[in-house]
Amino acid sequence: MKKIGVLTSGGDAPGMNAVIRAVTRAGISKGMDVVGIRRGYNGLINGDIVELNVRSVSDIIQRGGTMLYTARCAEFRYEEGLQKAKQTCIENGIEGIVVIGGDGSFRGAADLSARGILCVGVPGTIDNDISMTEYTIGYDTAMNTAMEMVDKLRDTAQSHDRCSVVEVMGRNAGYIALNTGIACGATYIITKEEPYTMNDVINKIIAGQKTGKHHFIIVVAEGIGNSEQIAKEIEQATGVESRATILGHVQRGGSPTVRDRVEASQLGYYAVELLSNGIGNRVVGLQNNKVVDYDIQEALKMTKSFDHKLYEIANEISF
Ligand code: ADP
């Protein structure tokens, strides 16, 4: 393979830049030309392509966001869009592409691979909701950001004897909620993966009050939503003044943690290695701390388990 491209697609995540750097440098070191495709699959449809050299990816390993921009691209879901993208690749001599994104982006990567442009996916999403891998780039940074924010909320909740209901990201997965909750000593963690009733939450708070607890942290996964209502019900039932905070997109930004930079570097490298061996339609990830790769279709069919034991532990030690 003489020339490869790299793009970021779907929601952004800290560490995407570190993948772009790894892909660019690994590609060049293996004798290939590397180009960046901007704004996800839109860049392939519009021909928005930039040459990348070893220096164009200097000084980005530590930056959040993505220097290639990211976007969603409805046109890419249709044959016409895919053919336009394929044509852009042919015109620019792009034989393979590293796609950094989530499941949706991988579906697009499979579609393009089936049309002769080999793609390899690198999991980049703060939600950690990709089944074939234990870890997705951006997850650790997002959890650390959420943890810092909850710690700050806790200071003020403690000063005022309040209950702080904090909604963290994770539309389809409660992993950020579970880990942030346990790391911040939340009284209750509410996620879709674990059945709960408002009575359970309220009873836990009342039990805490009986042992002298004056302030409370309730972590809610985005997929549950309803944080304002949850806060209202807690206040009505317990008499503890309760405030809801939705952390939102702050969790998507910031300088990536060590873990995100290391995984970004190694997964980016392995993705290029596959392409340089003429292998596409794969997605790379981590299992038992080892790099693995799967056929994209196979990867999309896999399911991921939730750590129910960790949830139980969090529940048992927070009262
Ligand atoms: P993520 O990659 O984070 O899951 P999305 O689900 O929004 O984000 O997908 C990102 C982009 O991937 C979409 O805007 C579209 O361009 C492409 N995509 C998603 N699903 C498909 C599909 N079924 N076929 C082709 N392309 C898709």
C-alpha cells in the first residue's frame, strides 16, 4: 500500500489526536504517504484532504479534540455517497483508511471496505461502548474529568448539607457512571444496566442520615436522564436540599491521560500495520491488555458485559 488516509468520525474523544499522530508517523516510517481526511466521511465526499508529514502531527499528542475535525455524515449511509467517497480515494491514490470513531463509523468503514477501499477502525469514544474491546480511546480522560467535577460538587454539597445529583455521559452505557460513582463515593449510582426504583435511592439516603450522613452524591448515567426530577423527588422524600448538575460536553474535552495516549499510540500503530500488510475491514482493540483485531461485521455483532460485581461493591461500601 502506497498511500493511506486517516479520519475521525462521530463524537469526539480526548486521545483522537494521539491516534492521528501514531497513524501518520507509523505510516511514514513504513514508507507510505499519509493524508488526513477532514470532518469524518464528509471529507471523503467533498475531497477535503490534507497532506500529513511527520511535522504536521507535532505538538498534538497532548491536545484534546481532533485536528482533523469530526462530524456525522448522513450521505455516507447511501450508495451514492459511498461511490463519491470511493471516487475521491481513487483520484487521490488512497488505498486504505484508518477510521477513528464508534460503532456507526465502523459500519461506514465496513461499507467502504466492501467497495475496495480497505478500512481499519480504531475505537475512539468516551463511552467505552464498543463490544470488541475492553477499552476505547477517550474513556479514561472522560472518567477523570467527571471524577474531578464530582469532587468539586461534593465540596459544596458538604458545605450546605445538600444532595448533588450528577448526570455523567453515557447514552447507551453506564460505564462512566459506574466508575465515576465508585471513585467519588456516590451514595447511589443509577444506570440502565442495574434495576432501581426511586424508593431504593431514597431509602439509601435515609439510612445514611440515620448514621449521621449530611451530604449525598447520586451519579446518574445520561441514558437515564431525568436528573432534575430525581433531585426533586429526593428533596421531597428526605427533606435534603437537592440540586441536579448535568456535566455534559466538558467530559469530551481536555488533555488525554497517560492511558489514553498510550492506547491511542499502540492501537493507531497496529491499525497501520494491518493496512501495510494489505489487510482491511478490521477493527483493532484491547482484550486482557493485548491488542486484538476482528472483522468489522463480527465486531459489530459482539455484546459487552457490565461489571455487576463492581456495582454491588460500590453499593455495599457507600452508606
Ligand atoms: P459513532 O461512530 O460515534 O458511533 P455515529 O453513529 O454518528 O457515531 O456514526 C458516525 C458516522 O458514521 C455517520 O454520520 C455516518 O457517516 C457513518 N455511519 C453510521 N452508520 C452507518 C451505516 N449503517 N452505514 C454507513 N455509514 C454509517
